[in-house]
Amino acid sequence: MSVNPTSSLPLSTNLPDKERARMIVEQNKMFSAQKLSLVLDLDHTLLNSAKFIEVDRVHDEILKKKEEQDRLKPRRHLFRFPHMGMWTKLRPGIWNFLERASKLYELHICTMGNKVYATEMARVLDPSGSLFAGRVISKGDDGDPFDRDKRLQKSKDLDGVLGMESTVVIIDDSAKAKILKGCKVVFSRIFHVGFTNHHLHPLWQTAEKFGAICSNQIDDEVTHVVAISLGTDKVNWVMSTGRYVVHPGWLEASTLLYRRANERDFPIMPPPPSS
């Protein structure tokens, strides 16, 4: 994740006079309230999403059970969107962060996803419309400035972020953090038997996004085996050579911390003895 001032943003200087006047009015309001604009990237900053086709059958069933349990909580973190064919999980601590940030900044959402996705995520993060107040920037915005929900007014691009460059801060994952650079990861018994597109699995994609190299084959360059059980050929080999065997939670913890998590905190536990 990176925090960037907008000195590098291509904010247009060719805005219509009416739009420029509106921006000046809104900017003065922010100055009076002693606030800046904070633009928050959705994916891998506020939440993580995966398409149904990227999740194998076993993990899909696990997610469905967790999502049913999550519905009972006052603030849920896991969502299933059949109309978009997508799972979404909010980042830990997201509610506290947004509530505190809204007192200091005028909040905006920005995503490379399309309008439908941006609107749905805005509803998840801000059901009442009090945090973002319709300030949503998406890749696929069209000429219609409103969605069905009229409080979700759409900005066409970053020109829609009100105020001058000096009043805007952006938080996103464009820095492409390499907390896992130098790691070569092999997975053991993570993928369902019938799932052959391993590179589409969320764990594989997460590891690569954060700098790791993923492979299906064991070789001398492998540093980690991510597994859910002991006793496989891959696990036995990596343990015999002094490399790391870790639970999948190690990958998730590393992405949340934006650094390589301590492998000793994510051991593979042996099954309980049979009675």
C-alpha cells in the first residue's frame, strides 16, 4: 500500500468553468472544516475480492458456511455476490479506520473495477451513505452520473476529486509491495483434485502480487511449502532440507502486515490422536 500526494496525478486543467467553480466552492468548504480529500483504493486496500471461478469447490463450501455465520454479526466481513459471481472480504479493522478517517478527511473510493462493482462495494462499506456520500470513482463510468441509488453519484475520473492537488491524499496498492520478494512458494493439498488452473487460485495470486514466485514443482530454489496437513512428499522434502512449512494463514498475515510474517507463528498442526 502506498500513500501519495497528488502532485503526480494528471488532474485536468481543461475543466469547464462551471465545474471549476463548483470545485472551488467545495474546496473552500473543506478548508473551513480543516479537512483534506482522502482517496481510498478498494482492492487490496479496503477489501479483497475473488471471482467464483477462481475458488475451488472445497474452499467455496468453506466460504459459504463462514458467510452464513457472518450474517449474524452486527458488522459482517464476508460477502457473496451471485449477480457478480464474486466473493468479497473486508480488511480487518476497516470499520474503525473509516469512522476515524471520516472525521479528518473527505473520503472518496477509487477502483479499477466497473461501475456495478464500485457501487456494490460502496453499499457494503457505507450502507447509510454518510462516509463517502456518493464520492465513488470507477473505471467503467458512463454518461449516467447516478446509479439506481441516487445517493451514489459517480465521478468520471480523478478530475472528479474536489480540490487542488495540495488538498488530496491517495492510499492504494500501486507501490506493489514486495514483502515476499525472494520467496519461492509451492502449495501442497491446497487445491481441489479437479482444479487445474492453479495460477487462478486466490492464494497463488496473492503470493505473486506481493513478490513471491509460485510453482507446482519442488526444486532447490523453493523456500516455503504452504500446506494444510503433514505427511505429503512436498512437506517431507522441505522439512528434511530445513525450509519452511507454513499454514495458508501465513500468506494472509503477510499481506495484512505488508511484510513477511514470522513462519513460526503458522505451523501445520498434526491431527488429534484417534480415540
